[in-house]
Amino acid sequence: MPTWSTACVDWETRIVARQSLIPFEPLFPDEAAAALEVFKALRIVDAPGSPTFGEACEQWVFDFVAAIFGAYDAATGKQLIREFFLLISKKNSKSTIAAGIMLTALIRNWRLEEELLILAPTIEVAKNSYGPAAAMVRADPELDAAQNGFLHVQDHLKSIKHLKTKAVLKVVAADTDTVSGKKAGKVLIDELWVFGKRTNADAMLREATGGLVSRPEGFVIDLSTQSEEPPAGVFKAKLDYCRDVRDGKIADPKTLAVIYEFPNAMLDAEAYLEPSKFYVTNPNIGRSVSAEWVEDELRKVRNDDAARLTFLSKHLNVEIGLSLRNNAWAGARYWQSAADDTITDFQAFLDRCEVVVAGGDGGGLDDLFGGAFAGREKSTRDWLLWAHGWCQPDVLERRKDIAPRLKDFEAAGELTICERPTQDLEEFADLVEMVRDAGLLPDENAVGLDPMGVAALVDELASRGIGDKQVVGVGQGFRLNGAVLGAERKLKDGTLWHAGQDIMAWCVGNARVEMRGNAAMITKQSAGRAKIDLLMAALNAVFLMSRNPEASLGRALGQAIVERGGFA
């Protein structure tokens, strides 16, 4: 039995040097060679001159194919590496390569009446995979049943049938009807990022891959480009896991991740904007990808924020995150580096603080409610930040585009989906009460709220004994300018730390700055449909913290010391 690791801890060096991202040789070289012989003979019909894969592909393609088929142990009938993940920029022939891999699997398959499946998120993507596969068969008389071959192309079913084994390769657009009941032994999932936007995607993919339970020779291949929005749902989960496998944080020799993305240092330096660096995420550059075209298109979208983000994600495989927007908040650039993973929960946050103020924002039935707490650390006097979000179930229906992301935040414990209409207000008030009971809440200017629509929350806080002097309205728009500028300065100089919550990073990344005179304004209007409620709550808390508050307990202790004549 061979031993191997799928970790590629030196991937940053390898990718810049144009070296293979697969850190091992095929486990079974003879199986790899036999599969490559089939794969390399298939023709890419829509390429000029209809070359074979062997004639047209770069080495990275052959390495990937060899890793897949070279992980099959013919002696035991087991596939030793069971899941493969390829993340690569658009136009690197991903769907065509997918068609070739699955056609090779069909030809090499020995199981009678086996089902092989290419699962696409939409009909259009399904056509992108089926079309090349069908064309490859028809271009080869030895394969095409219409020319006395053994593969029967069935266009009306989007399938290719092996006449000897009766195995069938099917290309389907994903929905519950088409996926239900599938027992495929080999599955390729195309454009996983699209599935990440669907609330039922996890159940759908589990159904599609369920046949592998009884197929020891089976495998799953996930192919994707980056999402034009921050990764979410099943795509985010898979991407995070595969990065950890690649980086050696998780030891999983049955999973191989091949991820064409820029190293962090290159992202920080915005090296992806340099034409000489386009090859990093485009290994097919000079073949299916034109560097000149990428450069020209990038120039065209520089001043169009939405088009720019889409282009960066699709053609340069840049993950859409905090600071890529042209009008992003300056603080977003420093947000990730200001994460403090020792702020594990609200109590850990309170334990480090000498005073804590709160901010709240949002709370409509189709909105999020953000609760944020800013504290001054006892030992350093640095500012610490912790936040939590709430939403009503209505949001999941009215905003299906962000529903998978909200479910991710719920699973991480950063968002509560309310069971009662007033649950968000009650639980935020509970947290404020905890601050007060810990002796950390100021007697004045302790809870800052957007003045619009806060009556119910003010009543809830009043019922807990948190009164008028402690609850204040914080002016929005240009009135919040001091908090916006102050927060970004403290993030940059390392005196503001936060709990590293994904929901906060999402809100920070959604924020857009609107300049009016000398004022840098962050408003919900400038953000459009994007959610920034938790950031606004945090800025409300920062506004109060900038007044240098003192906890009621601290004030009382100071008074007692004075009355006693000092510490002596």
C-alpha cells in the first residue's frame, strides 16, 4: 500500500514558479498512464484545428488527470483518493477538461450499468460540459457508435452510453427532481460556487454523491471558479476545508485540492493587476487564455465597481473580500490583521475590559439587527470589539440571495435566526444587562442607537433599568464621520482589535464610502442592498468609546478611594 500526503505546504512558491501543485507522483503509475493514453487521444473539437488534449494541453492538466486515475488500485478495486477539488480562473478550459475526464472515466469503467454524472448548476453550464463530450465522441470513429464505435451519443437525454458495459455518462442541470435517486459512482460537480448560493445545495449534493457509498472505485470531482461575491454555503465550506488540507492543517490523504489563487503577499500588493502575473491563476495562459485580452478587459472595468469585482473573481480567481471595491472603507484594508482569536466569546471579551459600551442598528422584519460592544482593555487600553447579529425568518425568504450566507453565520454562532418577533431586542438587552451586572457599563452614554425606529428597544432596555441617560441616539451620515475615521486609524495603528467574526468581515466588506466635502460617510443608502448593520452598530459603539467613558463601578471605586483619603 503506497503512502502519500495531499498537503502542498509550499504551494505559494510552486505556483509563482509555475510548478505542479500536486505534491506527489501518481500512486499507481500504470493506471495513470493508461488513463492518460485515452485522455490525450480525445479531440477538442471547438479549438482551431481540433487538436487532441495531448497536443493542446499544458502539463498541469496531465498532472491532474494522472492524479485522479493514478489513485485507483486495480488489485483491490479501490480508489485511494476519493475527492478532488480544482479552483481555477475562467477560460482555462475547465468544462472541456471536465468533459474529457468523465469521458475517460466512462471508457475506463468496468462496472456494468454504471452511472457517471456531470452535475451542473444550470442548463447553460450543463450544455458547456455535454457539448464538448458529445463532440469528442463524434470526432473519433473508434468511439462513435454511428461510425461502428462503442459509445452511443443521446442528445435528447444529454447522455453517452457505453454499448458494451451499458454504463451511461449523464450531464444534468441540478434540481431536486433530476438529482433524486441518482446512484452515480463517479461524479463531477461543475461551478461549485453557484451551488454555494442555494439553500438546499448541501442536501442536493449529498443525494447526487450518495452512490459512492457502494462504489469503492468511485470519486467526486469539484470544479469551480471564484464567486463574484464572498464565498458562501457549500462552496465556502469546501473551499475552507480544501485550503486546510492543502496547507497541511488537516491531514486527509483522500482529498486532493488544486487551487490556483494568488499568495497572500501578492494579494496585499495587488499583484493580480500586473499583466506579468496573470499566469498565477491562469495556467492555460497563451493557449485558451489571452494575456492581452485579460489586460484589455481589466482596463475597461477599472472604474465600474461591480464589473471590476466580477472580472477579478472570474478571470483572476481573486476571492472577493474586504478591500477590493474602489469605494471600500479604508478600515477594511486593516480589518483582517486586527483579528484577535483570543476573544472567543462574549464573556472572554468582558473579562479583558475595564469599561464597555454598546451599539445597536437595524432590526426590521426584512433586515438584520446588529449588536456591537466596544470595550477598553484593562492592561493596554486598546479597544476591543465583539458583535452578534439577529434576523427574522422573513429575511431568508425575502433575501434568498444571501440566505446560504446567513445560514453559515448561524452555524458559526454569530447570527441568531429569531423564533419570536422580539427575540433580537430581548437578547441584545440581555447582553447589555450582563455588561451592567459586571460593573462595566457607564452611567451615561452607554448604549448608542440609530435614532430611527428604536422605540421598542428603548422600552426593552428601560424595563431592565437601563435608563434615559445611558441610552442615546447616535447621529448617522456625516455625524458619524468621527467614528468612521477614528476606527480606521485605530485599526491601522493596532489599537483596535476584534473577535475575527465572519459576519462582521462580511458587513465591513459590504460597506461603501461616500465622500461629501471632508466627510467620509458610510450609510445603508450607499451600501444599497448589501447588509452592513453590524458595522453600523460597531461604529455607534466606537462613537461612544471615543468619549473616553468610565464604568459605573470604576467611578464608584474612585469615589470610595477619594473618601478614604487615597490608597494608603
